[in-house]
Amino acid sequence: MASENLLIQVDQLSRFYGPLRAVDDISFEVKKGEVLGFLGPNGAGKSTTMQILSGNLAPSAGRVLINGIDLLDQPKQAKALLGYLPDQPPLYRELTVDEYLRYCARLNRIPAAQRQSALDVAKQRCGLAEVGGRLIGNLSKGYRQRVGIAQAIIHSPAVVILDEPTVGLDPIQIREIRELICELRDEHSVILSTHILPEVQAVCDRVQIINKGQLVMNDTIDGLQQRMRGESLLLALSQPPEVSALEKIAGEGQVESLGEGRFRIHAQALEQQAERLVTEAVAQGWGLYEISPERLTLEQIFVDITTTEQVVPEEEAVA
């Protein structure tokens, strides 16, 4: 029996294309009200995973449970709990927004008496109330993305899967879509696939990175922030000593000269190391004018993880 708060459970999922392992034995969970950021370089298996989760592609092995319902054994019941926006929104440009959303309501088997209410709610939530009578083909890309999200949530699914929802949008449109995604967590769980790394920090509760078909990172945003703090100090001195003098404090091999009196100090206990460096710099008159923890960017973490052969332990992958 599935946990009350557990909406998606992926167990040992694999997908093969001949000898190619596009997805290789991955496992993870998504809880109610959670926004999961799903990242990976091109060809990593991200889109294949999203297609499997949405029921558009069968796995070669493993299973997907949607609120405890097996997606392969009971596809109709499981898919009724899903809303999906692929990277190319499935829109009919010759229809108006209202015509298209009524069609989507019928596809999702919303009873006739409830369709108008469902349409009105989806339009209101996605900022489409003023464009219901306009042809989709005449809308901006930002509004077309909104229509795509509206069709994904019109039947109030438990889980919404969004594949690259902000690609090609301008900064204002991106901000608006991000705000919409944040609002969706109030009533849905969201899986967000994106290449825009700041987007993950802006809207997600947890982040996963897939590389070469394998899950190589699964962490909360708080855990990600800890990773971003790094394990080094940046030190700037107006009267710098020889590197050997700093190595007596930090340890041999822990000091990297960056030129012009700037150094990177690698250390585990950053606070204690910083205190020792400040004390010595003042005592020796080195002219200390900067000392700060070095912060990694999400891009640096992403590149580092996806260019090393690192696999998440099984117990962490389903944490």
C-alpha cells in the first residue's frame, strides 16, 4: 500500500534501444506537494524517463506507480492522475483557447456538467481568462506555454509533469511561468525537466541529475545549497607572504596561488581555518583585506557531477 503522501514511485526503471541503455536501473520517489527538478545533459536519458513516467513509452524493465497504481497494469486509472506538458505543447493552432481546452476536458473524461467549471479554473490559474476567444496560432509563445500547462491541469491531476516549460521564453514570461509552477505545488506534485539551472533553485524542493542513463545526484535544495558552499576559502592580502608560510597554517598542498596576492585555501573546517589565517595575517602584517568562503555555482556542480563516473547509492536514490 502506497504512503498517503507518496504520489510517484519509480522502481529499478530501465529502457533499452537495442544495445543502448537510455535509462539504466533508476529508482526515486515524489511526494505530495513536492516540486522535483529533473536535470541532465543532452542524451542523458531525461526525456526518455519523462516519457515513461507520462505513460507515452513503455519501460524495458522496472515499474512506475502513480498513487499506488501500476502504470503498466492499470494504465487508464494511473494516467487519469497525470497531467503532462511535453517539450512541444500538443496544441491545435486553428482552435481558440476555449475550444481547445473544452476538447482536452472531454479527452480527460470530465463530466459534461463540470467541463465549463474546470475550463474556467484552468484558465484562471494559468492567466488565460482574457484570451479564451483567441486563436492559439495567434498567441505568443509564452501564452501557448500557458495553454499547454492549462491542458495538463484541467482535470486536477495529482501529478503534473512539465518538460522544458520555459524554453524560448523571454525573461518576463519565464518569471510568470515559474510563479505558476510554484502555485501548482499547492494542489499537485510537479516534476520539472529543465536545462535552465537557476530555475531549479527558484521553484524546486528537490533536484535529481541523470547522466548516461543513471541517477547521479538526488538531493534537497537545502542539501544543494550546502554543496554550493564548497570546501575552500578565498584569501586576499596586500602584502602576501610566500606560499610556504600559508602552507604552515593550512597544510602542505592546501594553498593555491591565484596571483596578485589572492589565494584559494582548501580546508574541511572552514571556520577554524579562517580564524587561524586571520590571526596570523594580523600578527605578520600581511594586509588582509578579504577572506570568504568560496561558493560554487549550480553550473559548476552540474558539470562536475556529469563529467565523473558517479552513481547514487541505492538507499540515497529512494530517500
